[in-house]
Amino acid sequence: MTKALLLASHPLPALAVTLVAAGLALTTDRPLSGVIAVATAILAGQLSVGWLNDLVDAPRDAQAGRAGKPLAAGEIHPAIVSMAIALAAPAAVLLTLLSGVPAALAHLAALLSAWAYDLGVKGTPFSVAPFAISFGLLPAIVSLGEPGAPWPPPWLMAAAAALGCAAHFVNVLPDLADDAATGVRGLPHRLGPLATKLAAAALVLTASALLAFAPPGPPSTLVLASVPFAAAVLAVGLVLGRKPGSRAAFRAVLLVALVDVVLLLHTGVSAG
């Protein structure tokens, strides 16, 4: 049961977002205990989002025959997952209160946005909006926990939002056909595979440019080089990705997104 519960939480995305939040917290003056509090709160929130997603999608996952879906396969009872959500969701907000009320409110807003996606927004033309909101608020959740509760610079939130939107487009790509067959028609489904790939590439490149050029002061040589590197990787990926069945574009976007995360952590939440 423990393994099934873990698999139903979307563990890899949950861990990735948690590590990014912890990395951002490390760029502040928090003690280690404060960093751990941020990471634990974000992890609890991400677990609640993943569990709710699989709980709502279980009938569609079963219809599409998707592997690695314990709820759809009947490996875990929905009541257990519901209980896990009921524990993780309030725990996420309560743990963020250790960073202060403004941070907790920002985290609550991010979670409400993510839960809205799970509960139906994913099947609308606005499916990308929760990713823009929730990921855009991630630096704020960390920054608002600092003395004086300062907001991070708008360009940093915009870069995080662009990364979140790109994650949505990339994540949906492999499931476009299955989703369409089960009645899910979010924005990527309406755009189609090619436009979705182009949108994801444009978004991660936008994040690269914001993180390289928006911080005050001249960028270092490595940071400066990241933008043409990202553009070249995406160009090659999109060209190779024109072949049927190729995942080159998908991998190119993921590689640039990884570079963007490094730039994000290098910049931190306190850059003015």
C-alpha cells in the first residue's frame, strides 16, 4: 500500500519542485531549520496535488490503460488517497506558517490554483493558467518568508511562471492522443503537437532570457552563454523532432528547462 500511495503522488514532479524550493530557500539568510520547513511544506503541497490528480483521473487512466497508476489499477482504495490529501493539504499551509502569514497565503493561493487544475481546469482552454500562477508564486513563497516579507522581483516570478507553463506543455505531449480519447481537451490538445512543442520551446527560452538579462548588473560569461546555448539546443531539437516518433524536441525542452532551473537557483529570490 505504501508503494502504491507513493506512486499515486506523482513523486518525481513533487520531488523536483521541492528541491527547487529548497534551493531557493538556501539563497536566503534562513537557518537550516527554515530551509527544511520550506521544503517540507512544499513537499506536502505537491503530494496533495499529485494525489488529487490521480484520484480525479482514475476513471480516465483506467480507460486509457495507463501504466503506473495504482488507483486506476485498483491497487489502492480511493478512500486512502482521499485521507492522504486531507492530511497533506492543511499540513502544507500550516508548515508554511513557520515562514509567516504572507508566505502561507502565497502557498495557499498556489495550491488552490493547482487543485483547480486537477478538478477540471485541465480540460479547458485555460489549462496552462494554473501552472503560470502556481509556479510563478513559488519564488514568492520563499521570499515572503524573509524579514519584512518582500516580494521577489516581477521578472523572477515571470521566469518561474514561464517554466511552469513549459512544464505543462511538455508533460501533456506524450498523452495527447489518450487524453483526447477520454475527453480531456486542454490548451495543448487544442493547439496540436507541433504548436505545443513550439510553445514549450518559446517558454523555456523566454525563461532563459529573463534569468540571464533581467538581474541587475552585467551577466557573467557563463550566464550570458546560456541563452544562445538554449536557442541552439531548441533549434536542433525542433528540427530533429520533425521525424515521426522522435522525442528530440521533448528532450531539448527538458535540457533547457534544467539549465533554467540552474540559472534560477544561481539568481536566488533576493535579486533586485
